[in-house]
Amino acid sequence: MNRFYDTNPWVIPAAPKHIADFFINNGERLSFKKGQVVSGPTARRKLQDYMIYNHSGIMAQCYLTHDENKPQAISLTLPGRVINYLGFIGINISKETIMCLRDTEAYILPITFLKEYVSKHESMREEIYGYIHKCIATDYDGFTLMFTCDTSIRLAYFFLALANNYNERSNDEIQCIPLKLSHAELSYVMFTSVKTIDRIMPTWKSQGVIETRADTTIINRHLLVSMISEQ
């Protein structure tokens, strides 16, 4: 599907079970409301020095654009993912923001604690750094598509990425995604305005490209792939 990495752009991979269990067993559990800033300059509690495991809900890693009409998400963080991996490898994320697109339950661990643990456990160190590499590759792929494709093509890549996440890269023509994102949420990830999403989605629905139900999105994979191939 992608031109650079074998990733799902904008959708970072699920953490291996061993890492997820480690956060659940050792981390501090926190609850966040929709729209709440979890980490960043405007957050109530500064969590830049923590890695965060999303147990339930949807989060987004963001950067400031200073454009009121365009959102600011780098990637969508579904349940089972760990974020602030850039902080773990020493990259300054003081200007980065993590926000909740929906009510979220998360576990946090101090980066210093995790670094000390992995320094003594080689298998965990390999797992953590391997996971971080995959997340960064996904972010890079999303960034590349963001600046080289128009919104409709970016959106096509994104829905295929979500389908890959839930369907293990099946090539079935019709695929179900057990998630329905609002137009506002889609605009966050696509770095565009809600008006642009409002224009694209009804057309796609009338063409049979996509269908939405209560908590489900159904895509026609072949139509989305053809759309990308024709660009």
C-alpha cells in the first residue's frame, strides 16, 4: 500500500503484549475526558517525561500549526498503543501535544523508570526499541503522504491503514472497520478542515466507496486502491 515503509500511515502499531502488560502492571492509571490535553504546554499535568499506554479511547499526537482552520494531529492512537516514544529516545517534545479525541483510560510510566528497567532486561530493551522504530516509521510515512498527496488521496490511504489494522492486510473487496470516526476526528488526522471532509465523504458514500453505521465503517478496498493508483 505504501511507497516508503511497510506501515499503516497515521495509525501506529499495537504494542506487543509483553509491553502492554508491563504498563498495566506497573503504571499509574489515569482517566481523561474528550478534548483534554494529556501532555504539552497547556496540559494541567506535565507528562512529557512519561510514556503513555492507551488502554481505551482514542488519543492523538499533535504539533502546533498556528492555523485555526487546520488541526494538528501527527497520528491516531488507538487502544493498545504506547506514545511519547520520541521522549523516550531523547528527542525534545516540549512543543508537542497529546490530546484525547474521546474519553480515554491510560497507564503512564516515568521514562526514567522504564529506561532503568530496560537497561537490566535485554529482551525488554529490544522489544521497546523495536516497537519505537515501527512507530517512527509509521509517523514518517504519514508525514510524507501528508505533504505529497491531496486530501482525498490521504483519506484513501488512511482508511486502508485502518482496515489493515483490523483485518490483518486482507485483500477482500469489502472490509469492516469496527470504528466510526466523526468528520472532526478525520480532519484532525488528515491535517485539513472539517469542510473538506464534509465535501469528500458524501461523494464517497454515493459512489459506494464507504459506508458508515453506528460504530462501524465499511470500505470498498478495491475502489480505494484504484483511487490511489490513478493519482
